[in-house]
Amino acid sequence: MPNKNKHLQGVVYSTDPQYQYLNAEEPAPESLPHPKQQLRVRIEKHHRGGKTVTIINGFIGKEVDLRQLAKTLKQKCGTGGSVKDGLILIQGEMRDKVVNMLKELGYAAK
């Protein structure tokens, strides 16, 4: 199956019939142990239609582990949220609750 994102890899067209396009994907870093994670929790209202969102950033590791942490936090808060660009977004002003939950899970959080 041909690669649909050839233009993203720097080579658009090659006259060499033996040319192989290289995957530019980097392997995800291994997730750090919980106590070594330096997570930051903040509240944001800007550009959100007046809604308050709790944002957790600073997670170093695989996307799967980040999504699992987000799922756990959303379930314990009883609210919705998402994962975007390495950030966990939790709906509502849940900063204190999220910091306490992260500490219970063994993360270093501020």
C-alpha cells in the first residue's frame, strides 16, 4: 500500500524505481515511573467559550499510558475530558481534586 504522506517526509517524487520512502516516525519514549513524573495542573478559561477546563501537562511517556491516566482521572472526577497534544483536559474546575488523585496514584504533581 503506498504511503499517503510522502510530502511530509521531504521527498515528493523520485525517478529511482528502487527508492524506498523512510518512515519519519520516532518511537515513543518509555513512560517514566510515577514518582519521577513532574505533572503540572492548571485551570484555563481562555478560548473555551467561558467554560473552565483543568489541564494536566508534563507527562513523559507513551500515548497509551497518557490516555489510561486521563481515563482514570475522568472516571474519578465524574466528568468528561480528552487528550490533545500531550495534555489531559478535564472539564470543570477540578484542580485540587486532580492534584490529590495524582498524588494518591504516586505521581509528583503541583
